[in-house]
Amino acid sequence: MDKLDEILEVYVDVEFQIIGGHNNAIVGVGERFGSEPFLIYDKDLILEEFIQRDKMTYDEALEYFSYNILGSYVGEHTPAFITMV
């Protein structure tokens, strides 16, 4: 069972926006006052997936992520991204 499956067992009535192919980068669920819950992804794990799976350079992966993922608003359940330091 991966992290997404665990989350979906707890948040049964939430329709999360899921970034296909990156379930391994889900680190949890974010909540804030006046907002629906949303998934939180580890940005570095997504970049690493692009580098390993798609053979992108770091700069290519960052550009693709910034434009196609970070730059996409898909409604109230739009995911958030964290950089672990």
C-alpha cells in the first residue's frame, strides 16, 4: 500500500487532484482554514523521477516541473509542493 492509498482510506470524501506517475512523491495532506484538503508532494522527488525515468537534465526537469506542474491550477484541491531542507 502506498502513501496515496493510505490517504484515500482516511479522506474518503475528498476528491484530490493527483499528479499521475508521481505517487511516490506524496508526503501528506495539507489543510488550511476555509479550504479543502490537498495533497502535498516532495518537489525534489518529482524532479528526480523526471531525471531517472525520462532522462532529463536537472535544468530540463525543473523547467518542465515549473511550467507543467507548478504552474497548473486545477481548482480547490490543487496540490502543494514542499522542498525538504
